[in-house]
Amino acid sequence: MNDLKLWYEGPAAGWAQGLPLGNGRIGGVIISAPHKEVWSLTEVTYWSGQAEPCHGRSNTKQDLERMRGRFFAGDYAAGDRLAKEHLQPPKRNFGTNLSLCDIILEWPAAASEGEAEMRRELDLQQAEARSAGTMNGYRFERETFISHADDLMVSRLWTEDPVGLTFTLRLEGRTEEFGSEAREPDMLAFAGKAVETVHSDGTCGVSCSGAVRVQARGGSVLASSGTIRVERAEEVWVNTAVHTDYRQQDDAWKEAGFRQLERALGKGYDRLKADHAADYGPLLERVRLDLGTSAAAGLPTDERMRRFRAGHTDDPALFALFFQYGRYLMIAGSREDSPLPLHLQGIWNDGEACRMGWSCDYHLDINTQMNYFPAEIANLGDSHEPLMRYVRELAQAGRSAARQYYDAEGWVAHVFSNVWGFCSPGWETSWGLNVTGGLWLATHMMEHYEYGMDDKFLAEEAYPVLKAAAAFFLDYMTVHPEFGWLVTGPSNSPENSFYPGSPEEGAQQLSMGPTMDQVLVRDLFTFCLNAARKLEVDAELQRKWEHAISLLPPLQVGRRGQLQEWLKDYGEAQPEHRHLAHLFALYPGSQITPHHTP
């Protein structure tokens, strides 16, 4: 595993070329240039928004049957209008994960006058970002890691220049409410609040508190007016700690980072690094992949990628490198004790999603699930644990959505969620009425059990959550009057649209019984049935699930030879659309297989 490095010649042009680090809670993107370092700091619980009650109108089953009647009659426009009336909540303080701050190190103008060169690398085996090169003819080295063992970001800087290291360090907040000040001669303390006005009202969000401490061998360190100035140091160490008030019961979190920095001072850099390696290394080493090598393996990673895009596939080690890079990102972003699972951008966040009007949240129509596709198969099942906890909490929060929107038992969640228990449909039915989003997320409990075969997990966690999901669908689904099949609806096939008539009549998004829904519900009922048999419980429910399974629609092939995305063979309004939700039956599901399902 000695070749597990992504490396590049020259400085990073921006955030997208930075090197990602993480410990499952704190994320960092290291953006290195010879005369300037930017460390983009994030924290997985640093969210805007707030917990709010379910805002849907109290629908009855009669309301649902009335809109279903329009869809069954082929009046999709009228059905859509009723769905918007009954199943489209207002947008309030949903929130988003936000970037916390940038830690900026800048060298004086005199250091920028001479020639400079550098190499940057991300060492997957050590979970460490490094840069090295020369400035004005003297070699420099910088290295950073984010320790899960000590819950800190730790950096070391060194130069062979006889005049030593001279630079300034300052913090630049990424939200309006952020400030920093000198707390000690070698320390900047900072505090902020996750506020924005795209997904919330600009007043509500999680607060943070942390500090950056700089130590040096030789030279001087002085913090003043929000800046730390280092002069003529032989070697410098920078430790960063941060905590938030998310789910905290008292104010102890405000001082937690300062206590950590004191402990780090006592341990020293070498011990911090050794403990980090001992904590991380065994996880990466669970899986080794050797596909052979070639001369191309000695090239910089970006050059290898350019060769591959040009059709040069004679670099088998590149495949092994990116397989392990995926495992590295899973470990860096999601650990067994992470307070939250990976969000839309993992645990890293440049703020672009929020600027675009997207929320850096938990999208349930593939994004969150896709983050965890490698967890079990890549032997990182403990990284799946934060998602298991999140699903359990979602199942509790989703009971109010099931009652409010559908007058149904059990629980439901739709197209996305947040850290505040949001389970309602999105605020536009065309994309927000994905009634199986929460169920799709809950299928990860099935996979977690099937890999671990932990009967205690099945009995105490997976089965209760999935049984409650099954209770919702048994209560919510209806029999299609034309086909006699048990179907969901109105619902959409994630973010896609179809023509119920001619294209000139316009596209629709909502229908009864989209393929994605029926595939997920079949998997749900089948898993619950098998689990109940294994646990020897719920005999009456077993009979109900067996009967329901017998009524579910089959997978259907349309007139163009395609797997139908909807119950009827509608024309596709966007055949090139990026979402292929109905193919869940092929992957990650297994209702379609090359050998058993022609």
C-alpha cells in the first residue's frame, strides 16, 4: 500500500483542488501555495435553521382519495392541483450545513520575490496532507492531519531557511455572525453562528466556539487584533479545536476546545501524530487491492487522470488508488461515533450549494444513500453507524408527517431532510413528493444487517424501524381500480417527468405507482416478512405482508424495450435525465439480476 498517494505539482488553484481531511466530525480542505495556505474548516453539526412542527394541513383519507380519483381518471392536471393544495408545505427554516471559517496563513511580500516550487500530496495510508518545495532556494515542509483520536486539526510547518519561518495567521468567517480575538499570546479564540437567508430567516442556527493555538521552536509568536504573527521560527505547530451547541444540554461545549488544546500541548506533536495513525491505519488496512502497476503510476495524479480521459487505460494502479480514496473519504467523513452522517457534500463544504439555492442537506432521492454505497462492501460497516442512528431518529420524526399528510400509521419521509427532523414533502410537489425517500434511506438498515448478521441489531433497531415503515405503506397504499394492483401515490419518480398524452399537452410529474416506489415497497415487505419469521413474531402481520406482496405491480417492459419508470408506458419528457430511480431494482437493489431476471 505504499503507492496510496494523490499528488500534484504546483499550488492549488482553489477549493476544488484542495486536499480533504476529516475525522468524522471536523472537515478540512487544505489549499496550499508556497506563499499562502488556506485551511477551509467545516463541522458536520454547523447548521442553520431550527426544529419546527410539521406544517402540512391535517389531511384525511378522504382528501387523499379525492386527489387519487383525479389521477385514476387520467386528469393529471387536476390531481396535481389537489396535491399542491394538500401536500405542499410552505418553506420555512429548513436550514443547511454551512462552512465554518478559513484559517489563512500568509508569508510576507519579501518571501514571495524569489522563485518557488512545490509538490502537494494526500497520503491515504497516513490520512495526512503534505506540501513541500522551495522558496528563495530553501526547502520547506508542511503537513496537516485531523485526528479522530484527539478530535483536533493538527499542523506542522518547517523550513531550512536560516532566518526561519515568518508569517501571519488569521481567521475569516464564512457566515455573518463570526468573530475572533486573541485569548492568549499564542492563541486566537473564535465564535460564530450558522446563519443564512436562503434556507432560513437569517436568525436561527447552531453556534460554534473554538480556538487556534500556535507553538514554535525558536523565534516568537504573538496574537493580537485577531491575528497571530510568527517571526523567525525554526518549526511551528498549529492545533485547531471547535465545538458547537448542537444538542448540548449546558454551556460546557464553549470551553471544550480550550481543554483539548491544553491536552494537546502536553502530548506534543509526535504523540498526536502517532495516536492519529494508530486510530486510522487499521481501518484503511482492512482491505488491500493490487491490480498491478505500470510506468504511468509514477506520474502526478492529475496527469494520470488526463491520460485516462484521453483513452489511455494502461494504468491499473489508478483504479486501486481511487478505490482506496473512496474508502479514505468514508473513514474521514463518517466514523462510528460521528454525531451525524455524511450530508450532500460529505463533511466538506465550500458554500457553493447554498449560493446556488440548494441546501447542503440530506437528499433522500439518492445522494445520502450514494454516500454510503461503499460502506459495507468496502469493509467499513462501522462508518455506517451514524446513518443507522439518523434513520432511527427520522422514523420517530416521520410519524407526525404520516398523520398530518396522509392520516396514516407508521412513519414517512420524503425527498430530503435536515438535522431538525424534517419529514414533510418538499415545498414544490414536482420534485418534493417522493413518498419513498425515507424508505430508501432505511434500506441501509437491511444492508447493514445482511452484512453483519447481528440478530440483536435486527431485533432492536432494524426491525422496529422497518416494521413501522411497513405500517405506513399498508395503511397508505390503495388498489388501482384498473389493474387491481396495490400502488402508492400520488408520488413522483425522483425529479423526473413524463407525458401522459401528447408532448403538446405538457409534462407531468405526479402519478400513481411509480416503479421506484413499488420496488422499494416490495423490498420492505419482503424483508419484514423474513425478519418476523426469523424472530418468530407478528404472525398476523406476516399474513398481511404476504398478501400485500401478492398485489404489488410487476416490473414492466415498455414499447421501446425499456424498463418502465411509471406504472403506465408514458412518454419520457426528459429521457436524458440524470436520475434513473427505477433502476434501483438493478442496483443497489437486486430484483433484477443478469442471471435470474431476463
